[in-house]
Amino acid sequence: MPATPSWKEDHISQVPTLQLLQNLGWTYLAPAEALEMRTGRAANVILHGVLEQQLRAMNVIRYRGSSGDTALRVPVESRSGALG
């Protein structure tokens, strides 16, 4: 007799979604690792270190021949205050 398929949500929805996202290049974070990156607060849904790193990689700001990151620092810090 064939085994009955599992109808648990994590088997039919969450696991396939995680596999798809990993195949697209996303990195899975274990719950403990994600909590650490959220500075110990589960309510902090934005991983500020990752956000800042990605913004720096995607945006090169040049002004009068020099580059800087002041324009990136302000939005990240202002959002931190709003969420904290």
C-alpha cells in the first residue's frame, strides 16, 4: 500500500518555497542566526547589516570626483529609529 502523503503545511508549502528561493540564490538563515542578525529582537525584520552591505554594493555615489556613503547611512539610520 502506498504511503499517504503528508498534508502538514511545512511539507506542502514552506519546504518547497525554501528550496526554490535557495535555487534562486537566496541564503537560508537558521532561526538562531536570523535572531542574532536582528540584534536579539524578533520584531526587527530588517537585517540592517545585510541591507547596508547590499546598498553599498549596488550604489556607487560620486560627487565632485569623490565617492562617499553618507547618502546611504542616513536612510538606514532613520529607518532604524522608526522601527526600534
